[in-house]
Amino acid sequence: MTFQDLNLNTPLYNALDDLGFTTPTPIQAESFNVVAGGKDVVGIAQTGTGKTFAYMLPILKNLPFSKQENPRVLILVPTRELVVQVVNEIEKLSKYINTRVLGVYGGTNINTQAKDLSNGVDILVATPGRLLDLHKQDCINLDYIETLVLDEADLMLDMGFIDDVRKIERLCPSEKQVLLFSATMPAKVVQLANTILKEPETV
Ligand code: AMP
């Protein structure tokens, strides 16, 4: 299988060409149609398996240009390092698409991030605590979220973010697509998936 077998578009093919990627990884091949079809998905995948592109390829393919200032895609990850890494991957993939990507995380100046948010964002990558702090300060509106991604869900719960994740999920519209990716599926991750995903497909 090659990326040509997935129904992508020219900007995505050009970005993949620049990266020198020709073959989807197994998680990418399996996720594409399910995510593109709008279903909730539980993806079991370790870091290094290409799981960021597994959710970003279908998301970017289906995200129309918009003047909406509020984010339409929210990706939660447990650490600042992961925010930086995921933003970097999205920037590589969206090189030929007019999308605004922003990462927010704790331990740095919140006012700078609030200002960046006010410039308008399509895809927001965030750690849960900082996202809630920004929300408390009225710097962020989650009413327009269409897709919520919980990346590294097992790590996120190990780090004690369960209540924050649930709170954030409730701040998003109830009609949305939820994608949960985790390297392992301990009981608490299964329970989270069972309560916030609707008839998910597992890949
Ligand atoms: P991830 O599992 O998302 O952290 O990705 C691990 C690394 O694999 C990243 O550096 C990606 O840029 C790279 N990668 C993602 N998809 C592919 C692919 N289809 N072929 C080769 N490398 C890839």
C-alpha cells in the first residue's frame, strides 16, 4: 500500500513528498477511512508508529478553510515536550495548507499564549492544566470544537489529568468526533473511552 491508495489531496501529497514518506504505517492505513468517515476511534499505538499522522491526515483532509477564530480541532497531550512535537508534525504536514496551529502548555507565560489565541487558531494542541487555566481566564472558546483528540491517553491518566480531561470534554460541544490514542489500554483508559466516546471503532 502507498499513500496514493488513500484518498488524500494535492497539498497533503506534496507535504508527504517533501518528507520523503511514501508508505503509510499500519496505524495510518487502518485509521484513515474510519477517522475520515467521522467515527469515534480508539487507536492502540506506541509512540514512533506514526500515530500523529494517523489522526492528522484525515483531519487535515477534511478541515475546510475558515475565518472562524476559535479552534475547531483540539488535541490534548500530557506534556510540554509532546505539545512541541505534535505541533511540529502538524506544521510539516500542513505546509501547503492555510491552517493555523498553536501549542499551549504550562510553565511558560500565559499572557503570550492568550495573545496568540486571540489571533485565531484552527488546531490547538494543549496540555490539560494550561488549557483549563486559559479557559478560566476567558481566553478560549471551545464551542466550535469538531474533533477532540486524546493523545497518549494512558500517560495522561497516569499523570493525574483524568478530571481535567473530563472537564475539557464537557466544555466542548456534545456533537463532536472523539479520537483516543493510547500505547496501552489499562482499565482506567477503557473506562474513559466507554464514557466519552460514542460507539468507537478500535484500530
Ligand atoms: P509518531 O508515532 O506520530 O510520533 O511518529 C514517529 C515518527 O515517524 C515521526 O518523526 C514521523 O514524522 C514519522 N512518520 C510518520 N509517518 C510516517 C510514514 N508513513 N513513513 C515514514 N515516517 C513516518
